[in-house]
Amino acid sequence: MGKYTSDCCFKHFIEPNISGKLLIFLSRLIFTITFIIFLFPTFVFGQQKTLGLTKNISGGLEDGYVLFAPMFSKTTYLIDKCGKKVHSWESDYIPGLSAYILPDGSLLRTGRTQDTFFDAGGKGGIIEKIDWEGNVIWSYILSNDSLIMHHDIYPMENGNILVVAWHGISKSRAIAKGRIKETINMSKLWSESILEIKPTGKSGGQIVWQWNLVDHIIQDVNFSKPDYNVISNHPELMNINFDPNPFLDWIHINSIDYNKSLNQILISCHNTSEIWIIDHSTSTAEAASHSGGKYGKGGDLLYRWGNPQAYNKGTSSNQRFFYQHNAQFITDGYKDGGDIMVFNNGLGRVPSYSSVEIIKPPTSGVGVYSQSFPFGPTTQKWIYKDSIPVKFYSNLFSGASRLSNGNTLICDGVAGRFFEINSQNKTVWEYKNPVAANDEILEDGNVGGSSVFRCTFYNRAYSGFNGKTLTPMGPIEKKSYNYSCPFVAVDNVLPYPIKLMPANREKKVSVNTVTEIFFNERVFKGNIGNIKLYENSLLKYKIPIESAQILVTGNNVSVILDYHFENNKQISISIDKGCFKDSSGNEMLALDSADWGFTIGSETKLDDIVKNRLKGIYPNPTNGKIRIPYETNEPKVEIINNVGQVLKLVISNKTNRELEVDMSDYSNGLYSILVNNQFIQTLIKE
């Protein structure tokens, strides 16, 4: 019968015929193997991925694709949430730095040219439009000794492109404007311009609007020179001598965003650690002045936030941004919609760490900022940082964006790492760029590839993917370790209004208006609740959700009343929780009457509405063009898809008091037709 003995902490069963030396050898061999397994479990149980998809938690992820352009690669990639490439575009240029997928499926991409005068981080110089098949169908070079595109662009719905450009100001002009002579060590000071370019032909562009920072400066150094004044009294202007240093790149704008409904441009100014908002409704002449435009301030700053030291207010203790990137308006209808999200790099912050932050600018009206100085608001609305802050630090590049399900996609630019966090700040998805410099594809197991300026998410339903093949081609990284991808797109997004008609705070609303609600998705009536209407804060009507007066079509809800509103009345509407739900049973939260109110205009007469009534839109359903008849004045027409987006209207003909609208390029589905801001009917595109 055998006996037991122990060697270190392991017990071994010893057969009687095994010698003592062999026993010791086997014992030590077993210990060594066990120790190796303990230290390196991946050798036995499968390797730990270091590139590509490294984390994917089933459920609750936003379903779609992520676009990114590795910093030193001529290829731009589109991946799915399983970390597999579904498409890519080739260019002759490394990024310069941003890229976007347009609604037609083409890629709008910036590239870095060989300019010799402007040579600094973020340099671009060329903008290309590359179709889905990889053909360059438009290119535009903006690179000379006076101007060069850098960092970022923004594609507008009208087909034009907003472009950030360095603007070279001669040394003599800068000094004449009040710049301290000793801070200019070369022939030019680099200022900033924003251009709106209308593409023409295959390689042309027309500048249809522009804004130049040099038109909006102030200085307090020399009273005999222009723009001399007390800087702290004029935060709408930029101190030309703020933080004087020998660097030519004075401001270093690194991102641009555009809010169509406000007609405002948001920019991130790296070297001042601020964000600025300017008015885009101006003419170019007004943009060079201090008056004019929708907001009456010309091209002066409508709003700024992040570092009041830039306008001689506050101290370093008041500084909130530290060389931030990717300032953007959060999409209306999303969580925190209309607020501003920024990637705060944290360079120079003690200790050094990065964060993603949201601010809600104070307003006294739509797009009118009631900023108190040095800060308004005094604190950020929301901040994400690592539980151990210094573990998340990207001193350059980077960005973040809010997704429709409330999650946030973050690009740790220096590390080339993308990750998605949920509303509890838990990381539910992570991807590490496997593309190194010169388009080298790394093998799994290596450290990450090159940095990435920014990554951008596109929902699977994005129009740019209509009719396109997005078949997963496998991971980008070479010799990818085997992994499973339990991606499940769980619908946990509550239905919420993305557009109210009449709009909140709208005035002079017609007496017989139909109230309309457009949701982020298709909705259905719930089982409980009421819609309540108030006149001058007094409850007038309470309509049960089951009432036939409440009509639901796709993502549109119409409330049909059997009376006309009275003139000069303030109307407000509230909706109880549970009135509407989506196909997954998620219920809409309550809408307070304080969030939806409008005023009936006294000069509006019923006859004015009748004069523009429609005879009926036909054909319906349609597979191409529709005709919209009218009797007198040509109406304003809007076509809205099932997610509430107002689509581009193509009027192909106007004859015999009829508008012919071409819907050939629209996807099949349900559309809402609005005429003169009122819902008319639902149209089916087949």
C-alpha cells in the first residue's frame, strides 16, 4: 500500500516501487508545471487579447459601427461592435486629422500635405470625398502661405463644409494690432479662420462665408494702437497677447461643430483652454464686425467657457479645461441633448488625468447666453473620470460623444483605445487600434498601434449605409486570438420626444394648430395616463390616452382637438408617464407642462390658414415623386423620417400650383409630411 508525503505545499501519492530520487524529481516537475500554469493561465486557457476587441459585455450596447483613421495610416477603417472590419477607404495622405461618413455613404476625409510654411501638429491641407468603392470624387487643396486647413472640418446638411484654417498674419500687421513684438519670432503670427466652402466640380470650392479671429481681438498694452480697451470688460473679444510666448500657433483650434437649429458654430481652442461659440447667421461682412446676425453681435464671441484668465477674470483656480479637444453639441433628443460635451485632456492639471465633461450654458432665450463672469455655469453638469483618475490620461488628441441609448463612446487618442461606458460609468465595450505607423498591421499580443485623433459612431440605421454591403471581414489585427462576441443589442432606450410642434416657447401660433410630438423611435399607446392642456396655467382639457383624439402613426403623435385655441392664450401641455411605449415595452417618462408651452398669436385668423390649405398629397404610397397641390401661396414643406430627422427636400418641378418632390433617393418606410409647420399626413415610400 502506498503512503503520502509532502513537498512544499503539494501532496503526492507515492507508489512503493518509485525511488526517492525519482520521487523528488517528479515532485519538483509537478510543482514547476503548476507554478507556470498559475502564472500564465492564458497559455492553457487561451490568450488574452491585446489588440482589436478586448471587452464586450452582452446587452445594453449601441448597435452600429465605429469609424477611425489611425494617425499615421493612409487607410480609414469602419468596424462593427465585434471588432471586425466591415469597410475601409484608401488615400494617398495620412490624416489631417478628421474623417466623416456622409449621408450618401462616401467618406469625407482630411489629409496632410507637404506644406512648408505651416508645419505643426494637426496640419492638414487637403479635403477629399471618397465614394464607397474607393474613388476620389472630389478633392480640395487649402494650403498656401496664407491659409491652411488643419485639425477638423464639419460637413453641413446643405453639402457645404465648415473648415478650420490657420491664417498667417504678417509680423508688421500683428504688431500694429497690438501684439507684443518680442513674442513673434518669425515673419508671421498664426491666427485662425473659419471658412464655409461649397464644393464645385471635382477639385474646386467656393468660399461662401468666413470668419477671421483677427477681426475680434483686444489689447491693453498700447493705447495708441487699435483695439485698446479694458480686456475684462470685453469677454466677447480675444486678447491678442494672452499667454504671450514664442510659438507662432497662437490659438490652435482643434475641433469644430455646428448646431443647425441655433445656426451657431462651436470651436475648441487648445492654447487658451476654452471653448467658443460664434454666430453663423451673419454675412461675411457682419462676421468681420461687432454687430448683425441673428444674435446681434456680428462675429464677436457669443459664449466662452473653460479658462477666464484668457479675458482677465479669475485666477488659475477658476480654470476648468486643460488643453481640451472635441467640443460638440449633444444631439437634441439624446440624454443631455443640447448641452456641450468636451474631452478635457488634463494637460497641466495637477495631478494629470483626463476626463469627459458636459456643461449646460445658461440662457435667457433660445441660443442667447446669459453668461455671468468669470463663469456661467459655475460647475460642470457631468464628469467622467477613472475611479483612479491618473490611470486615464491622454494628453493629446482624443474625443467623446453621447450615443442615443445614453451611453458614451470615448476615444483615448494617444493610446488608440476606444471604449464605451454606460450610465453607471461602467466600461461595456473596448477596442484597441491594431494599425501602426506606415499602415503596419500588428499581431495580437503586441502593444497597441498608433494614436487616433478621434473615433466616430454611426448607428446601423444611418442613411449612409442604405444599399451598402457591410459584411464582417474578420478582425484587423493579424493572428487574432480566438474570441467570442456575445453582442446583443438590447433595447433599453426609453422613447422620448425629439421634436415638439409647436415648438416650446414658440409665439404667434395659429389658432387651429394641431399639436404634434415626434419621438426618437416608433411608439404605441400605453395603458394608462392622460395628456393635459392648460390655458394660462389653468387646466382646460384632460384627454385619456385611449381617446380617439390621440393619433399614433410610427414615431408621430397627433393630438386632435374639437375646438380652436383662443387668441392671446398661453398654452401648455403635459404628458403622463406611461402614455406611450416602444415595441420593447419601454415607457416614456412624464413630460412636464413647463417643458412644452406656446402662445397663440392675436393676429392669426382662420381665413389665413384656409388660404393655404392642401387638396391632398399624391400618390401615396409612392416609389418616387409626389405632388403637393396648394391654392394660393407656395407652402413651406418638410419631410421627416421615422427617427425625427428633417430630410433634404428636392423640389423637381413647380407647375399649376403643385410642388413636385423627388423622393427617389429616400429609403423605403414611413415619412411625415409637414406643411407650414403643421402635420398633414403620413406618406409611405415603397
